[in-house]
Amino acid sequence: MRPSSVHATIRRRLASAAASLFAAAVVLSLCQQAARAQLPRTRLYVVSPPGAKAGTSVELTLAGGADLDEVDKLHFSHDGITAVPKMQGPEGNQTPVPNVFVVNVDASVPPWLYYVCSSGIFGMSNPRTFVVGARDETAEAEPNNVVEEAKPIELDKVVNGALGAATDVDVFKFS
């Protein structure tokens, strides 16, 4: 074999090896991008009711959010506010109601704005505001969409309500 043909053969083999190495690098890069794909992230949009009176317990529903799968804990920014999942079913065979918790607000918790986050299979959510107050609270009762259906509300009482649609109107009368 002549030296020039040896050099040509070596160049062809090096070029082939470089092309194979480049293809392998591209494949590994694509695999690495796929490996970086993230799981969904728990996002909390609405808690209902948005607060409670100090010294009381309320049933809190995670009324809006994304990827709230298997949320099993609520975390509050004050140690005096605790939550446990609401349970359903017969004694000894109870299961948690999805996204519903019984929240206890200790009487020593001062009225203020606190944060609540949820956590579940997709991690910890963003915070939402939870208001602890000193006044009695009640939930809005439907129907109350026209004046004839207006529900009486005592003065100095907090009413927790929600608008169900863009055209929803709530009417109250003060007593």
C-alpha cells in the first residue's frame, strides 16, 4: 500500500468516526432534554372560604387550581392554624374527600392575613391568602340573584361568597 492511500484510508475512517461521534452527541443531547422535562407543578388559585374567625373551625375547599392531584396537606404561615383532610365513609373505612380540609384556627391567632399552601404528589403550591378575623362569618346561600330572594345579613358579620358565572348577581338585605 502506498503512503497516500494509507493517509486517505485513515482520513475516511476519522471522518466516519467523527460523524458517528457527532450523531451520538446529538442523540445524547436530545435524551438529556427529555430527561429535563418537569412534572406538573401544583398551582392553587382559590380557597373557599377565604378565611375564618379566630377560635373556630371551617371546612375549606381548594376550589380552583391546577394539578391538585392527591393534595393531602395544607401549610399555613401561622402555627395556630392547622388543617386535616375531611374524611368520608363508615368508621374504620374512611377515605379523604378530595381537596376538602377541616381547618382549625386557634383562639390565640391574631386577626391578620396569613398564607396557605397545599402539597401533594406534585409538590408544594403557590401561596394564597387566608384571612383570620374577629367577626362571625357565614357562607352565602343561594338563591339570591334577585331582590325577592335577598338573604338577610346581620351587621358586623362577614359573608363569604362566590360569583358562579360572569352574569351572576348576589343580592343581600341588611338587618
